Amino acid sequence: MPRPRDNDRDRFFTRRALLLGAGKAALLSALIGRLYYLQVVESDKYATLAEDNRMNLKLLVPPRGRILDRLGETLATNRLNYRVVLVREQAGNIEVTLEQLGKLIEVTEGDHRRVLREVKRKRAFVPVVVRENLSWEDVAKLEVNAPDLPGISIDVGQSRLYPHTEAVGHILGYVGAVSESELKDGGDDPLLDLPDFRIGKNGVEKIHDTVLRGGAGSSQVEVNAVGRVIRELNRNEGQPGRDVELTLDIGLQEYIRQRVGEESAAVVVMDIHNGEVLAMVSAPAFDPNTFAAGINARDWEELLSNPKSPLTNKAIAGQYPPGSTFKIVTSLAALEAGVVTPSTIISCPGHMEFGNRLFHCWKYKGGHGPVSLHEGMMYSCDVYYYEIARRVGIDRLADMARRMGLGKQLALDLPGERPGLIPTREWFRAKRGGAWPQGETLNAGIGQGMILATPLQLATMTARLANGGFAVVPHLTRRINGKKPNLPNQPPYPSMGLNPAHLKAVMMGMNGVSNEPRGTAYKARITEPGFELAGKTGSAQVKAISMAERERGVRKNEDLPWRFRDHALFVAFAPVQSPRYACALIVEHGGGGSSAAAPIARDVLLETQKREQYWQSADIARRSAALNPGSVGGFGGGNSFSFCCDDPNHPHGGVGGSSFFPKGGFFG
């Protein structure tokens, strides 16, 4: 018989076994329940998570939209960008690999340091770009020597290409990598986070960046546990950027660039009725391709140190005294104020005494004698304009200047435009203190003193005169993706309320400048019938010759160093009988407007008028292509070329000129 203590021990172990068994059963039940919950109840959720871990979605940069001229010629497009990349885990000794690579293609010290820095930050299997924009010869060298270059391979992307190089640098601008500030200001666009994405940094590329950049594409790839790409499962190329068509004619642009040559100059040609800028040249210029590819330090220093400022768009950011071209404004201000009439005679003895100063005419020996408005404009007589400026006063001069487009930004669809300066009594009191010096009114009357204007403003001034007094505004954008953009300041433009007889008198004076033997620009006239221009010369003083310089033998402006010589200016419209185009031109430190600027403007306006027939032919082809999409050789869809504005009922509408000079022009 067992002892009682043994029975107690058996019961104790039996209870323990039951408790342990019950605990195990509970744990097993919980485990089974949890497995059921995860695998059955939550199966859809975890299947999705597992799929997400297996597949990654990568954003793709869409093709950037093209920039075209008015005839469909490509100004900016995309090209294949061959890049050499390095994968650290395959390269072994990176220093040795880069050294071997440097024997085949150029790898700078900067490239070397950057690659070593990036391979430390990125995973071993992530490619690092060593060099971009490789030539085909470089690609061939690398492919032939690929077995000796572990971890090195060729990748293909896209980069921006500007076929017309310097001719469009200031207008198109360039693209570049996204900066930190641009990333913060860029909103929610995921494209900005991509390391190889480029945005517009200047010019049209910047103004229309959101239109040109398009929408991001995507690539769905399968990856393993450490993130390595196994294969691509799906690909969406995204939405390509839209094309932007400009009002420019690249043929005319290239012609002007060649005609200007080595001068430091700016030229603007615009349609006086609809405001289209047909050409805008600033010389010297820069090649935007060097910026798109990444400019090196040496080239950058050369651009910065060039005394002719190739980085500045002189057409919109160069601010110069307008010189005698401002006499157009002075004439209109005096006529509108009623202080003179076209027949008012003012005597020019070669100088004018005002206060205790003598204000000299450029023809200081003997002067011009008795002068009317027509002769004052034709001779560019300073004394005549001193006197009528004195009569009209600085504030009325300033008011007319602003009406004609000077002293304020014109809201051109291009960044970097500067306002110039048209002083008034109130401005002088606020900026300088004290009363307006009356002698400055005389200087302002001939476009000197404090007055500053840009070539674009001078072209607009000429256009508003020649179109019959309508407040035309210049613009560069013609179409976006084949449709007219919704830009401010579109035609029809309002009338400025100027007396047509006064406009006619000033324009006849400009005709005398160019087409009468005693005119200051007679030698630079257009002699081909039907193409004649009417213009106004100007010279803007940069530095007066001091007495000390005269003692050293400096007598003429040409004797001064280049940077101290006068600027040469010329403004004009053509053709005389039925005005259509306005041109403004400045040659920095060129000397006299009649000798340095007027001959260039003559050639430019003659070429512009001759190209008009080409534009008409191109428009017929464009319109035909729009009506017959299947036809060959058209320019694509879109609206037809407008000879004036789009409203046929507008006062200055219609083909062949304005209603201000019906049929026979102002001589008819």
C-alpha cells in the first residue's frame, strides 16, 4: 500500500500537468486565432503590404516642350545625353577605376571629388554619374574598353539643345538643376525632387517653365529585400511638355546678329500694330548650351570679365540716355501742350543762354539759323529743343514720355526687364531733395541728363507714334501648343488721344531725317522704292572731354578710350507710306548715331520688309495644313498670321497699314 505522502505528490503533479496543459492549449488557441486573424481576416491588407515591399514606383522625367520661332523653326529641343555612371559594388577600388577612366575621357578633379563624396552617401548598388554629355567618340572609347572598367557603364538620358546658340541666348535663357530655394518655392510638383530634373533658369525657359516641363511619368519595378531592382513591370512615359511658339523670326534674328558683328549693341524690331517682337538681339551674347551642360569656372570668369557684358540682355536691361531720339517725345509734348506749332520758328545761333550757363548746339559754330519743327527734327537742332523743352516744362515732358512707353516696365513676357528713368519734380524732391534744377529741363529736352531708356522702350515709342497713337505693348509669346495664350495687354490697343496732325508732323520730320539731303541720316536711307524708312538719329554722351584731356591732345570723341565714347542710337519705322515695323538700335560707345547706328538699322528694316513675303507664304502653308491635316509640307495647325491685330474692325486693323494714313500714306 502506498504511503499517503506519495498520493499527495501524485495529485500535485496531476494538477500541475493540467494547468500546464491548459496553458499550452490557451497559448496554442491564441496562436491559432492570431494566425487566422492575420492570414484570413487581414489577408488583403498584408497582401497589399507585401506587394508594396516587392515593387517600387519610380518617377520619370518627361520630355521638355520645344520652343519654336514664328515659322516653326526649332529654337530649343531635347537631345540624347550619354552619361558614364559608376556602381560602387562592381567597381572594386574606386580610385583605380576613376584613374583608368581618366585615361580615356576627361575626368576633372571636381568630378573625382564629387564621385567619391556621392558613393559614400548612396547604397553600393546605386549608380553615380561621373560625366554627362559625352560625345559619340567618348562613348565609343568606353564601350571598347568596357572589360577593363569594372563598374562603369553608359546611361542615356535627355539634355536641352539650343541649335542657334548665341542668337537666342538672351531670349531663351537656359535650364539648370533645381536649387534649394526653388525646391521650397516649387509647391508639390514631385518632379522637383528628381536629381536629374532641370528647370528654366532665365528667359523664355523660366517664364514658361511650368508649361514646358510637362507631367511626371512612372516606372514600376520589382525589387528584392535590400532594394535592388530585379525587373521593370510597368512604364508610363508621362505627359510631354507643351510647345511654345514665339513671335521671333530666327532668320531675321541671325541676320541682325551677323550685321552687328563685333559691336556691343542691341536691336529690337517689332510690329507697330500687334506688338509682336520680330527680332531682339543683344551683342555680344552667350551660348545657352554651355549653361545647360554645366558651365566651367574658366568660361564663367571670361563672361563676367568681358567689358561688353555678354550676360546682360541690353535690349531690355540696358538703360541709356536716349539722346536725340527723345526729341520725338519733346516734339509731341510741345505740340500737344500748344506751346509751339509745326510752323513756329526758333533761331539757333549755335547756343542758348539760360541762367549763367550756355547750352550748346551740336553745330555750335554758326548754328542752324531759323528753324521750324520739321527742320529742327531733320537737323536734330539742340537749341530748338532746348527752347521748346523750356516752354513745355519737365512734368509735361515726363507725362508724354510715359504715354509713349518710357520710364516704366512694359510687362514683356521675359524676365529681367528694367524700367529706365523719366524724372519729374516730385521724383527729384523725393530722391535728391530740393527744387528741380531748371537747366535739367533743357538737358531732358534732348534726351540727356537724368533720362534713361531701354532699346525696347525706344522701339515701343516709335511704334506708338507710327501706328497712329495707339498704346501697343510688345510681346514675345505667339502660341502655346498651337493656341493663342491668354496674355495681358492684347490687341486691340487703346488710343492715347494724340492729335493726328501732331503725329503726322513728327513723322514727316523723321522722314526728312532719312530722305531729305540735309537730314542727319540721309546717307543711311533705303533707296529701293516702296521700302523707304523714316528715322531719328541720336548720340548719348557718356563722358565730357575735360580741359586736362584737351591739353593732352584729346579733341574728338573718337580720341577717348572705348568705354568713354558716346553711345550711337537710331529709331525708325518702315515703310514710310504705310508704316508696319519699328526698329530701335543702340551701338554702345559707337559715336554718332548717323554713322554707327543708322546704317545697321537701314539694313535691318530692309531685310525685315523683304522677309514679310516669306511670312505670308508660310502662313498660307500653315492655314492650308490646318484645313487639310493630311497634306504634306504644312506648318501645323493654329491661327493664321495676323498682319495687324485680330479684330478687323479695330481702327488700325487691316492688311497693308493703318487707317491713320489711308491708301497713300501721310504724303497721299
